[in-house]
Amino acid sequence: MPDLIAERCSYIAGSWVDGDETLAVENPADESHVTDVAAAPLAEIERAVVEARRCFDTGEWADVPPAERARVLHALVDHVVARRDALIATIVAEAGQPVSFAERAQFGAGVALARGTIDLYLSMPHEDTNPVPVDELVRAGGVLSIRRHEPVGVVSAITPYNGAIIMAFQKLIPALMAGNSVILRPSPLTPVSSLLFGAAAQAAGLPAGALSVVVEGGAGGAELLTSHPAVDMVSFTGSTAVGRRILAQAAPTVKRVALELGGKSAQIYLPDAVGRVAAGAAAVVAATAGQACVAATRMLVPADRKDEVVEAVSRAYAAITVGPPSDPAARMGPLINAAARERCERFVAAAQEHGGKVAFGGGRPRGLERGYYFEPTVLDLPDNTNPAAREEIFGPVISILGYRDLDDAVRIANDSDYGLSGQVYGADLPAATAVARRLRTGAVNVNVGGLFSAYAPSGGYKHSGLGRERGPDGIRAFQEVKHLAIKEQS
């Protein structure tokens, strides 16, 4: 196995902290043991919070000028870049993701996101003089009006297993650029890669307490980070069920909560774009095996061409090679663990019980006795009430539904508890864009699979979350707004 990230314990307030209990990290591609990581004792997680509070309240990081914060964070990113090979090998080993995905979508996109977010922050106004109209100032007797954007304080950043590095960059960089102190808690399923941020913080010279990386083993540490009175904000990416629990845990202390949660996004094909379904379907399962909250797992097509689409998508899925990252021919890897695979199996069975048909896949691939693999699966569903069309499966399963006309397509797409993303394909661009505007979802991509940029916000409607990440809105999420009204003594 290639060299992995060397750190094996939590980074708390400027030092590495061991623990008596360990987490065994498993490679989902072959169920082999990757390494053991020391879980932080509860008292050390408490110390991470206390030190983050101290660092913020004393201004050791918050009072540093933005240009200097930018220099330090660029140095942090430089350290990550310098350890590129070990980072990619670690992502592949602990998440089972193909090397190309780890290189492109986690490392490459993460570094670009970090650099872009730093530049975006520096270009934004963080203090506006006289935001109140002049006539109101006159009536107020010449009061000077100032609007300031200030850091929230102490932020708990909780990231998922399917995008440990990219999601960490997405939370850490805007929060730290805004002057907050941050405690990063990666998923216990993929904790090793995130420990690099502790080493990077140390190498870049962040003050002790400005950034801690906590390996948490389920002994109450996660709840401490979402309920502690000294924590001002929780930023979480993960399932809707866990997001609801975090809201409840944060409520007694009225914390700010930013949630990017589940999705059941639709990809709508206008009649003039049905020829693109194979590529759109492949994008759902490639690289992450469907383990992406933004995956467009409901495919909506003209009802009179549904059979044609089911056949085309089935052919496309039959051509996808499933296997471990070590297989250069593999386009799709494993699910994260046995529970994720069993969830796929349950939903395929439920789909059939409610009138759906398995057009392709639906089980474990032959020849892969070890590893948590599931076949790319095509479900032909009679309507949007089917369980496979309602719930997030988080696996390589696409559901195909027919619509009567574009009004019906919009109705079906919006008939969901979720609203995270969506796609519309059409040669008639005005028509496709008109459909996109009617979708109740945080992002819609027209004739493109998706746009991931420091300048483009993401987030959900309805049960898909609260707030936005990336873009100006993602930076503002980590800031409070203060209004100052100032008048000289007369």
C-alpha cells in the first residue's frame, strides 16, 4: 500500500493528543484493515472547545488583519498540496473511491475551492459606511450608520465520509478567513485524511485553538460539539435524520446551524434531449457509487419514450465496470460499509413490492466476494409514490419515471421532501431554463452535470437543509451582522 497520512490521533489546540480507545479504519474495497486511529477522550474534546473559545475571545486569530489571515491559510493549503500523494492514497484507502475521483474531486477541487474562497473573501466588503439612505440620516440628525460583518465565534464543522477533504475545505476556509475558531470533526468512517488539516495548521502557524481536528469515536463527543454553550455555530453535512438531531441538540443554546442534508434530486429530459440519458445516468453512479447528496437519482422522461430510456440506461449501466480502485478499468467502486449495501438491497425490494421493476442490476456483483459492492441498478417505477422515488437511497440506484408534459415533469420533480439539486436537459434552451426556474431546489444545472466553484453557492430547500455553502452566501454564513449608529456629542 502507498504511504498514507502519518498522523493517527487528534490535533487539539496546537498539539497532538492520544487516547486509550482506537477506531479501526476499514477499506471498503476489500474489507481490509487500513489503520487504527486514537479517539480523543471526552475531556480532550471539551478542551478543544474551551481553547477555541479562548482563542476567539482573546482575538489571537479574529483580530489578525484579513490579508495576514489569507497568507496563513494559503500556507495551510500549500502544506496540503505538498502532501498530495499521501492524501490521495489515504482517501482511496479509507473511502474506496477511485484514484481519479480522489485526485480530481477531492484534492484538485478542494485546493481550487480553498484558494478561490480566500480571494473571494478579500474582494467582499466587510464594513459598509452609511448603508442607511441619506434622507433617513438627515432625519436622524446626522447619525453615522455602519454595517459590520463580524465572525460568529466558535464553529463546530462536521463533515461526511463521502467527501471528507472537499467538505472540510468548504467549511474550514470561509470560517477561518472570517476570523472564527473551528473544531473539525470528520466522519469516524474516514478520519485519517482529515488529520492532515491539523498538520497543515501547525505548519502554517495558526494560533493554538484556532483549528482543532477531533477524532470522535461515538462516546458523546459529537453531541458535545453540537450542544456545548461555548460553541456558537454548527456546520454539518450529512443525512437529514442526523441534521434533525443536531437542530434539537443546538436548540437549548440557540446556536446558528448550517445544514447541507439529503437529496432526491431529479434530472428532467425535455423531448428533444432524450438522447442524453445514458450519460446523465452514468454520472449518478460513477466514482462515488451514488453516495452523493446532490446525485440526480430520479430520471424524468416523456412517458411515451420511457421504455426506450429504460433500455438505453440499462445498456449504459451494463457497460460500467465495478471494482476496487486498484483495477484501472473500474469506473465504480464500493459503498462505504455493509449497512450502506443493505440499505440499497432494502430499497430495491421495497420498489418491487410497490409495483416497480428492476430493469438492470439490483444485487451484489459476481466475482467480488470481498468489499461492499452493489450493482449499478435501474428501477422502472410506475409513479413518484414508490419508496425508491421518495427516500434517499445513497447508492448506485437510479429511478426512471415518465411524465405527460412539462407541467407534469415539474410537479413530479417538486413532489419531494427534498430540494438540494436538479438538472434539466433540452436543446430548446429557453424552454429548459424555464423549467429550471420552476424547480424548488437550491441549485439547478441546465445542460450540465454540475458547477462546483468557490463563487457558486449550494444548499437545500425543505428537508435538504438550512443556509448556503460556498460563494458570498457561504462566507456570510460564518459572520454576524452588527449595525453601529454613531453621533458625535454636541
